[in-house]
Amino acid sequence: MISDPYRSGDIRTLLGLQTWTARVLVAGFFAVICLIAVNTMPGVTSAVATFSALAVVAVGSILVISVDGDPMPRTAATVTALAAPVASAIILASTAWPPTFAWYLWPATAATPAQTFLAARGRTALAWAGWTSTIVVLIAWNTMNGSEPLMNVGVQLAGAGPLLMATFFAFKIRPIARAVFVLRERTVRQAAAESAARAALVERKALAKQLDILTRPLLERIASDRPLDTTELTQCALLEAQLRDSLRAPKLATEPVSTAANAARQRGVEVVLLDDGGLDHVAEEPTARVLAGISAQLDRCFAGTVTARVLPPGRTRLATVLAVHGERSDRLEFGTDGTPVDSENRRE
């Protein structure tokens, strides 16, 4: 389904056919046609013919403003082109001879705007074929009734003016429109690339600043001649684990999990954080519940190994926490809403 008409190159965007204004104008025009059709009903032998012709004209008008694609898809374009001759044939077949109303050719007039926009949408040949077919229907009706074959054909010839303008648009303006679409898409791609580059640069600067804050004191201490004491070695191990977490589990290397993991490691717990991307497109509230739950589990551990893992996208669980201490293991899972679900033996 096409969501961006500019990217798809849909000429309806430049013509304004996708706007509410266009829909209102079509509805207003069709209302006028309905009044004309109702006024001609006394000269028509069947009211069903009038309503059938109105339905055909309505379908053609709706298709030309609502169907996506440029040029207009051939099937929909063919239906639109046939609206005028088919509706005219329906009315003329039910019109008494001689006709008592001057507007008995209203289907041809009603379908002229649809044919015009059909030509502008790249189906010029079909538009002219529909216009020509309407004349052929009129000539055939005149001949069948023993009248002059070209009687009232001039009424239909008036529709050639809008079609000629639409044909000029199709051959002269449409190439320019395509160039506009291509230029716009190129501009959008360039803007997106520049935006992504700026975001990456900002992220790199932020990470570099954070890394500098975390590692500079210890690096300067390591560069000195004095050997590291036990406390400093522990700090190095904790920093290494923290940096590893930021690479392997970026969603978990944030508060409150990062503080809880650091505290657990200081208590002698081996903490492993893994992130397979299951929280990347999850709402803020479920994500907060998962992080809070993992943090609470870490706070309750004083020995052993704790492995917290964000599962891949599409699973029935968002994350798991497995705590192993000796022969005992406890497993906690988090559902898609972020709430904890106890599961001791469930395998992923």
C-alpha cells in the first residue's frame, strides 16, 4: 500500500486529486448530474436505465481520483474510459425517439471530466478511445432510428477541448512532474543520510565522552609507576564488565540495571547481560517494567551467576533472568507487557 505519493511519483499529488477539496468538487459535480438525469427521466422509458447510467458514471469518476499508481493502472483506466460510452448506450437505448429533452446526452457530458483526468494520469489513448466510442454509440443510435448519423454529434465534440488540454499536459508536463518527483526523492534520501550521519556523530561523541569519564582515571593510574592495589584491580574488573555490557546489551546497560549489576558484581556475583533486540521496538512502559524486574532480581542475588537476556523480537516473552547458585537455579521471564512470569523449567 502506497503511503507517500511523492515517493511513488503519483501525478494525483500535483493535480490535487487526493485532497478533500477534489472529493467535494466531484461530489458537487455528481449532484448536478443527478439533477439533470432526474429531469430527463420523463423522456426515458425506464428509470432503472437512468440510475444504472448514474452508477456507471459514478464508478468512473471515483476510480480516477482514488486509484493509486502512475500511470493509472490499466484495468481501472479501462473501466473509467468505458464509463461514457456504456452510460450513453444505456440511456440512448431507453430514450424514446425523437428525444424530448436536449440533455439526453448527459452521460457523455458527465464523463468528460473523468476522461480528462484519465489522460492527465498517463492513459491518453484510453481517454480518447472512450471519447471516440461515445461518438460511435451516438452515431449508431441515430442510424438505428433512421435519423442523420451525425445529428447532435457536435455536442460530444465539445468534450475534445478538455481532452486536448489534458493530452498536452500528458506529453509536456508529465515529464517535468517526473523530474520533480525524482528530485524530491533524491532530496529526501540526502536529508535522511545527513540526519543519520549527524545522529551517529552525536552518538559517537556521547560515547567517547562517557568512555573518557569512565576510563581516564584508571588509565592514568595504570600509566603511573605505582602498582595497582586490590581495590583498583576490582575497579578495573568492574569497568571492563560495564564496558562489555554496553556493547553486548545496550538496553540493559542503562539504569536501573547497570547500577544493580555493578553492585551485584561487587558482592561476588557473576553477572552476564545479553541483548538480542527484543526491546528495541517495545513501548516505554513495558520496557521500564522489564528493566525494573531485572534490577530487582540482581539486588536479591549475593552469590552464583545471574544471566539476564533480552530475547529476540517476536517471542512470547521479552526477557529472561536465570540465577544459578550451586545446585539451585531460578528462572524468571517477562511477558510482552513487561510483567514477570515465573517459569523454572521453560526453555527458549
